[in-house]
Amino acid sequence: MAPLLSYSLLGSMNSTNS
């Protein structure tokens, strides 16, 4: 679960950054 949450957060941030 931890890795999934981290991935989701990272993806969300990446999308916003891009």
C-alpha cells in the first residue's frame, strides 16, 4: 500500500509540474 500511495502522489505532482 505504501508504494502505491507514494506512486500516486508522485504521479500527481509530476502531472502538475509538467
